Amino acid sequence: MLGVDVGGVIVSLTGRDEDTSFFGTRPLETPAVEGVFEALATLSAQPFAGRIHLVSKAGPKVASNTRDWLAHHDFFGRTSIPAANVHFVRERRDKAAVCQRLGITHFVDDRLDVLAHLETVEHRYLFRGGTDPQDLPGTLPEWVKPVDTWAELVTLTGTV
């Protein structure tokens, strides 16, 4: 079972100016992280067929923007991930309870502090391809695997 964050993992958080920021005035124009649609389509075919969930920290406005962005970009059609597999939490640490309830074994997030809470998740990936370089930590703990692209993630998880 694969869990995937949204901001900085599916939706790009690089080059955050007002016009193209997911949190700005035109969130639907925020670009997707390069290769995300193709990679998730591959992973949703095998090895995670029907077992990919989006788990995102969001209040009501950002959750609405997220659902609108996913629909606008035909995310569910392009990846074969069911729309029912989208889960929102109010605090980042609350992703841990969702992962435990769903039986998530692999999780991709751009925040090390989130991954630290996911103690029941065996494979934790720090995605660095959708965030600005200055946002990334220098030294990483042994329980996390850094990945820079979706193609790299497919290679790492494709043999589950």
C-alpha cells in the first residue's frame, strides 16, 4: 500500500510566486511535479494496483483547492487512482493514524518531520523533486530514503 503527499510531491512547490503558487490566486495553474502522472499510472497498474492513497494535511480551503486541482488535471483518469482514495488531515502528525488505519507500507512526502511520525510505515521516501533546494535537510536519518524524481521512485518501489 502506497501513501503519497500532495504539496511538493504531486503539486510542485518550486518557484512559488503568487501567480503559479498553489496557495496563490490561481491554484489550478500550479504545475504538477515532473513525471508524476506517468509514474503513478505505472505504480497503480503494478505493484500497487488499487492500493495508492493520497494523504495530505489541509484545512477546508486547501482541501477544496486540492480536489479542484486534481479534477482540473484529470488526475484520477490519468493515474487510475480512485477519487475515494484521497484523505485530508488537519495536522501533519495525523497522517500517521491514516497510514496505520489503511495499512500503508510505503509513503512519499517532501517533509522529513512528517515521515518521522510514520513509525508504522516500513518504507519512507523523502521526495526532493518538487520543493526548492533550500527547503531540504542536509543530514538524513537511516530510516528515510531520499528520492529526487518520480522515475527514481518507480524504480525503488516497482518491485514490491
